[in-house]
Amino acid sequence: MNRFFFLFGNLLGAVNSRIGIRLLAIVALIFAALCIFASFFLVGTTEVQGNGPAITPGELIVYLSPRLSSDEVESLYLQIREMPETRNINYHFAEEMGLDRAGGLFVIEAQNSAAAASLETAVSTIVGITGIDSATQVHGASVSMSTVIRLVLLGVLVVTIAATLIVARRVFSLLLDSFASEIRLLRVAGTPEQVIQPPIIALGVLCGIIASMLLIVVVYLLHFLAISHPQATIRAASGLLMPGRVLMVSLVGALIGVVLGGLIGLLGASLTGSPRFQNYS
């Protein structure tokens, strides 16, 4: 283990400013690939699976009793509109929303997600309300994205990963060129490949870890911004408003980053078998 850290330290010592900039480029490419992966789950609008209307976080669908008169509906409308948590409220017939039920409904937009929970509690106590749907109550919600956008993102992801591997091979080739004399000395001393290659693989894994940490920081920063300003992201990246989805994307994205870094390290380690590292003269 001490030999591993000794070789890893010497490998890092061979990194000059030119190679260092290229290693940062590898980190940036891995980070870009992880961001594209995250966008598959975070970008899009929230929709409810089933026969109900689409509900986005911060919205409430309030169902009215069909026995209410028009004056009573208007009174409820004004009462809810005057609540401080209400940003906007609209009345619709159930048929307009594609619902097979009598009566009308209010579509209420709250000031923010926290206000939506408070507003839901207050409205649920009003006589004449037969039911309330909200994004927090819906278990069949999904983030919807068009097929075209998904295909475009998939294509960009493939290109980004390919570019990452191509750039990584070039960068590790330059790095090993500056570390070539040490590799030759190790071979003269009879050091096996399983001792020489792990530090090179570890450097690739380190690049993946750094990119993964950047992804986690950026995703959670955007998550906190989305919670503070839900209406600004609700129509484009509503997945950022779902804590469970944000956690899943962060953990899986971090794992993918480490795996991709490991693949890059393996690609770099494979270069030690090239003829230029076999010349001991």
C-alpha cells in the first residue's frame, strides 16, 4: 500500500501545467456527461399518470360540490383568492379538464411549495369542497420530456463520452511520456504490472470523483433555488422540486462518474504496454 502511494505521488509530480489543464478538461467532460444524464430525470414538466389533470408542484386542484349554486361558487372563489398563500386562481368545469364528474373545480397556484401545503390545509376545511389534488399527494407523478429531446440528449451524451475517452487517451499518453523513465526503472527492478498500473487507474478515478462532487453540488444548489422559486422552474425542470429524485440522480450520477473515471484510468494504464515503455537503454 505504501508503494502505491509512493508511485501515485510520483505520478502526480509528473503533472505539469500543460498536462494539468488537460486533466481539468477530462474532469469537465465527465461533468458534462453527468449533467446530461441528470437532465433525463430533472428536466421536464410534472404530469400525473392516470385520468386526473396534470398537476405541477405548487398547484392545487380543488373539486367543488355539484350542489353549490353559482353565488356560492363565486363566494368560495373570492374567499380563496384573498388568502395570502394564493398567487392565482381559476375556475373550470370538470369537463374542460377531461374529468368524468359533475361540478366545477378551482386550479390554484400557490406562492411557493411551502405555501401550497398551508393553503391545502386551509382550503380542505371549507364547506363545499369535495376533494383536493396536489403534487405532494400524487404518487403516480412523473417528469415528462418529449421523445425528440430525449433522443437529442442521448446523442449528445454518447458524443460526450466518446470525446472524453479520446481526450483521456491523449492526456494519459502525454502524462506517461513524462513518467516513462520511472516506468522503465520499475520494470528493470522487476516490478510487476499490477503494481505499476493501479496508480494510473487511481488518477482516472480521482477525475471521476471530482466530477461527481461537482455534479452533487450543482444539482443540490439548483434544487434549493428551485424550492425557493418554484414557479421559475416548474415548467422546465420540475424534477428539481422532488427531493427523492434529486437524491437518486446525485447518488447514481456520482456512481457513474466514478465508473467512467475508472474506465479512463484503465484506458491510461493500458498504454504502459506500448513499446516505448519497453526500451530500457
